Amino acid sequence: MDKRQVDVAIIGAGTAGMVAYQRVRKVTDKVVLIESDQYGTTCARVGCMPSKLLIAAAENAHQARMGELFGVFAREVAIDGKRVMERVRSERDRFVDGVIRSVEKFPRQHRLMGHARFVGPDLLKVGEDTQVQADRIIIATGSRPNVPGFLKEAKDRLVVNDDIFEWQDLPGSVAVFGPGVIGLELGQALSRLGVRVRMFGVGGSVGPIQDDSLREYALNTFNEEFPLDPDADVRSVERVEGGVAVTFIDKDAGETREVFDYVLAATGRRPNVDGLDIQNAELELDDRGTPVYDPHTLRCGQSAVFIAGDANNRLPLLHEAADEGRIAGDNAAAYPEVRAGLRRTPLAVVFTDPQIATVGLTIHQVNERCQGCFAVGEVSFEDQGRSRVIGKNRGLLRVYGEHGSGLFMGAEMFGPAAEHIGHLLAWSAQRRLTVSEMLEMPFYHPVIEEGLRSALKDLNRNLSIGPAPEEGCTDCGPGV
């Protein structure tokens, strides 16, 4: 048995793990980065980058079909599925190779390949012949797709997003289960690339949207491209000759049976902590088997174990994983001194068309915090100048502000250029700007950001600025 003694052991060489390693290494050379399978982050291999490559192909096909709107006529748009997927894989591999090269620059003695398991609170077994005793441990093992049991009836025709990017060609049809971020992005992209798509959800959710007005608008918009039932009544999923038969209740046609080439499970992700023998770490676990931790320090209880990135199942986004790697790395390096790390204003983007962006507090969080003392501003992009010019005049933006202070608190958007407008709003929220201060900023003409100004003006008109009544804000109303 090869025995190693280190100050810090990091389990997982994804985004969070790599950032944590770089922070720890500034303080100590006695560090080891453990990877169980292969280098290359979730983002580069099966997440952000390959999905955006597929979306880019879909956007080009969609734009070509829109030529008639501008009086520009082209021959019929033809999709070469093999070439689409060839570019997806080729560019994906370039991104992965870049990550691998970065890891391989780490000193060899700092890298260890093998599956890590806890033997004790400060003792890991890696593979079958290596033991690592570590004063501090960072869990950064990422996540994997979560597949409900009934979908496994699709057998060899069941795929997750990891599998799609290995396709050599595009299929004829796909049933997508889960209208979350992954399902919406991949489902719409496949539909625009000529794949017959039907999407099924549970509970009525559409992506991360919390605002009822936006959810209804987005649902109606997506249904213009492919059938999406966010609260579907699916009776069975069955592997049949030629594909997978899905039996469901259609609101118009009653019980319906459709056969698809594949079933895509986009039903969320689960943290990779169940293979760590986590019970041997003597940590308090929640009802899902994930260590209970402080979201500000990422420390698990009073232990010397920290958990970062997708492994803690809090905010499965690359920029959040990088921030958490920094926080966990700094605290593991400085332990027993542990400090709360910088947490940025929440920002999330879904790369559908129209795009979805959520910034700061959701409408439910605003209502809970302000006890109804808030106002809402809104703009539709259907008549917004620049959006009409480029033929992307679909969408809605709702912004939230606090009565009394006039503070901007959050926003949700389903519309054009949401990835860019979301950044402007996140910066404003993090700087704690008031709505009036935001309106003092420059807005060029004609740009989509003028729609943001319209929403802020609407919010400013609806806000009551100044001290709240002594009895609370009962006179202000909900402002919606």
C-alpha cells in the first residue's frame, strides 16, 4: 500500500477542484488532486460548450428559415446531421484538450488517478493500492444525470445529455423528459435541426422561471415550435421495435401513443457523493445523503472537510463552481481559520431562443423579504424597436424594486439578448443600485437595452420612494 501524507486532498479535478488546487498550492506544496476517471470538466465535455455548439447550428438553421421575413429568399434549408455532430464533437474535443493541458501542467506528484473513498474523517483510499492521510479534505466530485426509474424502460434508447454529443448523426425523433435548462436548450436545438421533439414535464415548471407571467409567456412561445406539456400525464414508456413508445394523455386528443427514436432524460442532476463511503467521514448528512455544510464557508459542520461545486447540489453553474473552489481552497489552506467567502449576485442564463435570464432575488424571494412591500416593472419586446428590426420581438422582462429605498432587487427575463441584459442587471444588483441610479446610466439608440430602460421606468413609476409607514408597509400593496 502506497501511503501519502498531505495537508490538503482535493477529490475531483473539475472546475471547483482545479480552482481549489490553485488556491491551496499558494500556501502549501503538500497537496494532492485526485481524479477518478478522466480529466476535462463537465462544462467542456458534456455541458456548457458542446450544448452551445449544437445550439449554434440550430440558430443558423432557424435564421436561414427566417429569411422570408426580410425579403431574403434562399433555397430550402438542408440539415446534414453528420456534419452538425462532427463539428460539435471536434470543437468539444478542443475545449476538453485545453482543460487537460492545464491539469497536466500541475506537478506529477500533485496528481493522483483513482476512485477515492473515505476510510476515516481524514483518511482516503484511492483505488486499491494507495492511501492518503490529509489534514483537510475538499469534496469537488461534481454531479451526474438523474434518471427516474420509469424512463429506464426505454432501455438502449434512453440517453442523457452526455450521450447526445457522441451521436454520429441526428435521429428522426426524440421524446424529452424534463423542461429544465438542459431539456429546453437541447430540445429546442434538436427541433430546429429537423428532429421531431415532444417535451414532457412534471409540476408545471418551465426552466428556472418563477414569475407566473413569464412562465405562461415562455410556455406559449415554446409550444409554437414543439409540443411541451409542463405537467404531463405519462402513462407508460416502453421499448418497442423501432424505438420507444410513450403513452400519455393529450389535453385535446385524450390517451395518445407516439413512438420516438430516443428518450432524452433531462430530469436533473445528482451530486457524486454516494460513491465516497461518506458515512466513514463522520459528517452530518441531509436526507439525500449529501453532507450538511455552511454555504458561506463551504465547511461541513465542525470538520476539516469542505464541499464545493456541483457536489453540494446548490448552484450547478460553472462560475459558481469556480467561486466555490476559491472559497473552499482558501479555507482549507488557512484552516483552522475559516472565513465566509465572496458570494456574487445570483445570475443564470438559459440559451434558448428567446433566452431566459434570472438575476438576484426571484419574485417569491422578494415577496418573502419585503412582506409585499415591492413593486414590479414590465416591458414586452413585441413592439421594442431594435427587437422588431432584427425579427426577435418576442419576450417579456419583469424587474423588482423595494418600496421606500427604491433598491433594485431582481429580475426575470424571457427575451432577446437576455444573456447580456442579465449581466447589466446582476452588476446593478451587486452594486446595490437604486432604480433611479440605474436610469441615470447611458442607453444607446437603437438597441435592445432600451427595453430594459422601459422596464426600469415602469418600475420607477410604481415605486413609493421614501420612509415606509411606522406600522410597516401595509399601505403599499403588492405592487404587481
